[in-house]
Amino acid sequence: MEGQLCANLETSVEKPPGASPPSFIALLKVYRELLVSGIRNTQCLVDNLIKNDYFSTEDAEMVVQFPTQADKVRKILDLVQSKGEEVSEYFISVLQKVTDAYYELQPWLDEIGYKPSENICSKPVVNTDPVSRYCQKLRHELGRDSKFVMSYAQREEMLLEEIYSNSIMQLVSFTNESLGEVCQLEGLFDDAVGLINEDGETIYVFGDAGIGKSILLQKIQSLWAKKELDVGAKFFFRFRCRMFSCFKEDETICLKDLLFKYNCYPDHDPTEVFHHILQFPHTVLFTFDGFDEIYSSFDLSSVPEMCSPNDPIHPLVLLVSLLRGKLLKGSKKILTARTGTEIQRNIIRKKVLLRGFSSNNLKEYTAMFFKDEGQQTLVLNQLEANPNLRSLCSVPLFCWIIFKCYEHFHSMFDSHELPDCSVTLTDVFLLMIEAHLNRSLKTSLLKNNTRSQAEMFKSRKETLLAIGKMAYKGMKNSFFLFEQEDVLSVNISEGDLQLGFLRTVKSYSGCDSQSTYEFLHLTLQSFFTALFLVIEEKVGAKELLQFFSECSSTETAQPTCLHIPCLKKQPAGEDPFRNNEHFHFTNLFLCGLLSRSKQKLFRHLVSPAVLNRKRKILITYLGESMKPHLKGLTRSRLSNYNQVQVQPNFVWMLRCLYETQSEKVGKLAAKRMRANYIKLAYCNACSADCSAISFVVHHIQNRLALDLDNNNINDYGVKQLLPCFSKLAVIRLSVNQVTDHGVRILYEELSKYQIVSFLGLYNNQITDVGAKYVAKLIEECSSLEYVKIGANKITSEGGKCIAQAIQKSRTMFEIGMWGNQVGDEGAKAFAEALRNHPRLTNISLAFNGITTEGGKSIAEAMQHNNSVKIFWLTKNELDDEAAMSFAEMLKVNKKLVHLWLIQNQITAKGVKYLSEALKENTAIKEVCLNGNLICQEEAKAFENEERIICF
């Protein structure tokens, strides 16, 4: 049987009259230039042609003589065509079968619809291309490495597919304003959404510790290995950034060795593979995990800005050069770091903020973790009943720990339930340690271990102290990798290593015979450091508080990574990669471990006198440290409020206060607050932080304004604020993932106390259901004056409810509905609300899909309104007919001061109506018409009327 081609391509190949099937020789002639440009490797073709006796040694030598790849391909085509149809068909079959080597030609092969003949099918084809063979090896090894996730019990591995769950990935601007969400992992590389710097090459993924940065990269690696990540990446190189801290100052390495030695080494012709990578950098994908974990004294200013891909140089210089595009320019790069690590803007292409689990994500993860539906329901019901614990579960790492503890204790004690009281992060980690130590005990098949937590810790004091001592030594120097000698120096036994708090990692010191260790997670090292500070009796006040000092020393200037000398001079001796979050976690755990509720646990591990002394030192420090955090009172835009913009680490301080669970500490902190307007916007606060906020705020006697805009509060955070609502007159929760459920909580609580005057809910996930609760609050709460609920998902139904509530309210001063979809029906309802309203002064119905019909209703109602001063109708669909109605309104209404009709569909005709109306109205200061259907030449006709603003 002859080889076959698609019928639609037969006409493009010249054939002798009556000849059938189409000629493969002719096909190669027609597509000659496509093949010349698309074939990157000639050796594989030559090897197979020789193996099947289609080429002689002399033929191969003729091909090699040509200097360029293109000329070699042309010579091969000439020789193949001269040898007839069979050789020409075999040539095409090699391109088809060696997919990895000739992947760029696969669309062409699909287009011509080639199917090999039986004769050609019997001819062997072997992939001898070193590049594609390396890609195959790389996929195999990375697929194997990414298949499992090591649990905190080191002997236990879990399939990535059974533990990875989607979480909220938010695209943000340089100022961390939301630009949308990433729904599929390929979306990380899609420039259609979230591109903030087209010259940058690095996708910067950041988030808090435990939020899922590393496992996200592992998932991307797994998808690439299975060819399920369609982003054009032929090569994938992954690095853990903390490895760069292991290199000595005088150590050098070339780019080829950095790529191959620390990932996967080519079995054939490494030089050819590396040359291909240099020639086609756009086919390379890098992941760099944990940029903030690089701690090095290496002086970047001592090396040139540019470096050669072939010359050996310090590995940190290679890293910086790759990120800045000085090496392998055009390659794709994902860089992760903890929140607070600043990366220079010029290298960033996109910023992605990981926000943890949404409610739906948590349900998916619960179903994935607990296979039994009864257990799923039990766990979700318990989490729903304990919003504090549920808030902790929004962080994937903490959720996993909580679920693992639940799973363990449920297997030991069938009736064991999750805690039903206030749960701190310290409680969660103590539970994890207890569960883990429990598993290390030898128990009877018929008898479960029944030791208490205190007994368990007492029995393993030496183990906990030894691991804590090593954690402390590393923490002091910001070291996260430990050599065998570090382990031996603190008397950690082999049995202690088997507990799984530490895991082995690949050695970067050159001593492959010795193991290198790290804690399972950075937060675990912080916990053991704090544990050491508590149970080591010799620790004095200076050592106890040293990590607070580390954090407060950079209070006014947050640490910045990648201070490249040529772009920004760094102070001598300053670590350019510094981040303090591991110190913050250490301080947080220290507060939790020294809390009064933990004294019963620790009195068996350390003398009560020492414990009380350390607790007193800590409490005194916390009380004094509140003062600098709350300096700088400024006048708020809202009358009668003194505003304080808290220092960057204030949220961490609140977290520490909460961990103490001391009412005395909470009252003392509340007493220190002189301001009555607390601004916590853009502080990266999550739902669990609302427990800490409530812990302090509910002790304040006076009414307060609380600004939590642009955080990650969500519905569970709203629920955590319950103790505060009796004090809050102003509450701002814009850009916080709040849904209708959260709005219902706000309505139920705020309507009780009748003191709220300002409610900010802009850019959340509120639908008509939530809008109805807002409407009920407007109607029932006479103190409410300002409502900002724009950029939600409110349609005409919700809009009408809010408008009807405003119509009944005598106190509403401002309503912001920008960016919803109330349409004409909603506009008509607002028109009725405006008619003769006694107080409404500022109103925004911008970007709401309002057309001429709705605009005319609003204009007619405004003829009967004497209160509105500012009206925003930007980005609607108002035309000249609507403009005429507004012009008629302006002849009557002499109270309106600002009318914004920006970006509508008004032409010069409509502008003329408005301009004529202004002759009869001296009260209005501006009619803004920028972005309408009027050109600059037409706008000149209205230059004499300064209040008409067209450009």
C-alpha cells in the first residue's frame, strides 16, 4: 500500500497526468523552504537514513561539509529527492515519528494528513537527537520527582494528585490592586490578562508562608512532565533558591553546569543540548522557589552587570542575570517569595498574589482529603461552627496540618472532634507535634495510647530540646539547611530524624556522601526555635526578645530583594535578599507558648519560676512595643475621626497579642490606641487576623472607624469581627472576597447596634441577594449615611431594592454603585429615590449599563431634587437624546455642582444642548464629557464655556 496524503493537498502537488497517489518528491519540493526553516536537527535524519541504507557514508560526509543548518537541510532534501519516492516518504516518516525533535513541523504533518505505507512502517526510526532525548529524560525525571509530596511524617508520601487543590490566584498591579484571577495554570503565561510590564520576563508569585507557593510550582512541574502544560516550554529547570546560600563566596560555576548539575544531565552531547538552549531561550521555563530564603554575604557590586553564559562565575550572579534577562533572554520564569519581599519592577512581567482557599476550594480539598462522605460532612460542620478554626484553614499548610491531626486523633479516639474554642496557630502546631510523637510510640494492636499532651512532651523533652536548639542556631543566622555535623553537634539521634520534622535534601556543598537536612516547612523551624527559647532555662531576656529586635529594626523600611548595584546602591553589609517573616513566626509562637493557658503543659518541661520570668519579660515588652506602632495621628476625611496609619508590622503585633490569649494584654493594647480611626488597608490581613483585631478592638470603649480595604478578609473574617460591631461606626471591607453570606452577617450585627454611619463593600462578590441585605440595613439603620457597594454583581433586581431603601431613608448622604449592572430598570428606581430626597448628596451610577431610557428618567427626577451635589454617570450608554434631557434638567436644578457624563455616546449635538442650558445655570461648576463621540475640532465650538470639559 502506498503512503497517503489529504485529498485537499493533492492539488498543490504537481503530478504527471494519470499518476496516483501524489508524489512525495513533489511534496518536498513544494514545502522546501518550510522544511528548511523548521528542521533544527539534521543528525537524527542522517542517522536513520544511513541505518536503513538510504544514505551512504559519502552522502553523510557531503551534508556535514555545509557550515549552516539551513544549508545542511537543503543538501539532505536534494539527496533524498534524487533517490526516489520511497526515500522521500521515509524522510517524512522520520519527521512524524520523532515528535520531540521536530515538534515545530507537527502542525504541517497534520495538515498534509500523511499516513505511512506498510513498507515504510516496517522501517525502524530511532531518535538520535540529543536535544529531544534530553527533553524526554527531563520530563521523566521531573515527572518522577513531582509525583509525590512528602508529609510531615517523613516515611509517608502522598500523591500530588490527591493533595493539590486549587486556591485563589489573584493577578495584581505593582501597587497590588486586583487585575483579575487566574483560573487555569496556563493563564499565568497568558499576556491577555494581568500583564503589567511587557519588558519583564518573570512571573512573580507571592503570598504568606504556607499559602501554597511551593506546591503550586510542583503542580506546574508535574503538568509539564505529562505534556499537559501548553505554554511552548521544551525545557524545564527548577531551583530552590535557598540552595544559593550554600555556595561559598569564592565558588564559581558556569551556566551549563548550573542547569545540568542541579537538574538533569544529558546522556548525549551536553554541548549540543546547551547550544540549543542558548539558541532558543524562548523554549525554556524556569521556576525559582523561595527567593526570600537566600541569605548571603556575597557582594553583588563586585561583579559586572553582564556575564557570559560560558564563563564560570558565582551562582548568585547567574541567578540575578537570568532573572534580569541578561542570560537566556526570552525564557519564561516563575519566581516565588513570601509577602513583603520586594522585587525590582523592571524584571517583573506579572504579579500573582496567592490568597489561599476560598470556601469552595476548602470544600473541594476536604472532599479530596477525607474519602468518607460522613467524615467530610462532620469536618465541614465543625469548621462552620468554629470560624476561628475555619479561618486558619484558608491557609493550605495550616489546613493540611489540622486535617492530618483530625485524621490521626479520629483513628485513635473515634469520637475525637476538632477543638470548639478559640484556636491559635500555636495550638495547631502543638497538636501537630503531639500527633506526630503519638505515632512514634509502639502500641498494642488492641490498646491505643492514652498519654496526655503534657506527658507526651515530658517524655520527649530531650528530643524537642535538641531539635529546637538546631532550629535556633539556624534562625539566628537565617540558615535553613543543616549539614550532618550540625545535626550531630546538638545530639539529634537517628530516631529523632525519623520523626519527620526534618527531611533530607540534595546536598549543594559538594559532599554528596553526607546528608543535608531542612525542616519540613519554614514555619516549623520557627516553632521549634520558639520552643527552645521557652524550655531552655538558660535563655535570658536579650535572647528571648532578639527576634522582635530583628523585626523592629526594619520597621520603617521593608526589606527589598534584588538590590542590583547598577540600579540601586545598597548599604554596606546589608543582605540584599533579606526577609523577616520567619522571625515574625518565631515571635508569634513564642507568645503562644508563653501564654497562661500553656503553663500547665510546660511546667513539666521548665521550672515555674523560669516560665513566669520569661512570661513577664514578654508581656512587658508587648505593652511597650504598642507605642511606636501607633504613632502619627492624622486627620481623617471623615469628620470627628483621628486616623492612624499603622506601621507595616502592626498586623504581626496583633497576631502576637492574640496568641497570648491574655485579656490583660488585650486591654493594655487597647488603652495604647489613641486614634479612633484605624487604617489597616493593604496590610495583607487574612480572615484569621480578624480574630486578632477583635481581640484588641473589643476592649476599646469609644466608637471606632476600622478600614480593612484591600486585604483577604472574606466571610469568615467578617464573622470573626463579631465582638467589634458594637463599637464600629465606620467599617470598610472593600476588595476582600466578601459574598452574600458575609453581607448577611453584617446586616444582622450592624442593625442590632444602630451606630454604623459608613459601610464600604466595593469590589467584592456580592449579588442581588446581598444587595437586599444592604437595602434592609439602609432602611432600618437611621445612622447609616455612606454606602459604597460598587464593582459587585448587582443587577436591576438588587439595584431596585437599594433604591427603594434610599427613598425611605432620611439620612443617606452618599451611595456608590459604580460598576454594577442595574440597567435602565435600576436607573428608574434610583430616579424615584432621588425625587424630592431631603439629604442624598453624592451618587454614582457609573458603568451600570444605563441607556437613554434610564438616563431620561434620572434627568426628569433631578428636576425635583435639591440635595444632590455630585452625580457620576460615567461609562454608560447615554446619547444625545439623554443629553437633551439633562440639559432641560440643568435649566431647573440649581443645586447640582458636578455632573460627570464621561465615556458615553454623546456627540457635538448633545454637548450643544448642555452648553446652551448652562447659560441659565450659574450654580454648576462642571459638566465632564471626556471620552464621548466628539473630536477636538468640534470641541472648539465650546471653548468659551469653561464648565464644559470635553478633553
